[in-house]
Amino acid sequence: MDKNIICIRKTQIVNEKGRAENKECKTKFSGVVTSNDGTNINRRPDGSLVSGAINIVTRFNLVAGKDGRDSDEICWHGKHYFVNSVDDYSHFGKGFIQAVCVLKPFAGS
């Protein structure tokens, strides 16, 4: 169990001037993190692209982007991931989910 996973959730609020403004909310949560497919380096003619994914089993409510909401961003061990899908894992206990998270592309890739 890792108690230092960070969820970065982006929401939109209306500021005092009546304009939409993006806001980031960071929340620490606990979960069990396992490798989904490891980290892969795909060679391309113009360079390499690093990709990878992790699975997180938790009771924290993660969002995979729906109904006009962005997917949650996960920060774990210095790397950033996007929540790609969320599955019901209630067979482990009430409220448990498994989130598949894909490595966030580096700037410029």
C-alpha cells in the first residue's frame, strides 16, 4: 500500500469577473500500485517515445474523463499519468476500484 499517491484534478470555476478559470486541486490518497505493461521505448525515425502504464487499486474515487470532465492526473514516484479507465473492484470490498493509468507524454512528444 502506497500512501503518497497524488491525484491532480482540474476543474473549471467562474471567477469574480464572471470568466471561466481552470483550477487544479491536488489530493493525496492511498492505493496499491502495480505495473500494467512496464515502461516501453518505441524507436521512431525522429526519436524515441517512452510509454508505460500502471494499475492502482484504491477506494479513492478516480475519474477517467467523462461528462465534460478531464481525466484525473496521477503523480507517483515523480512520474505523471492520466487515468485511462476505471473498473469496479468491489470483489475486494465495498467501494474498491482499479484504475488503469497511462504515462503522460513528455512535452513536445
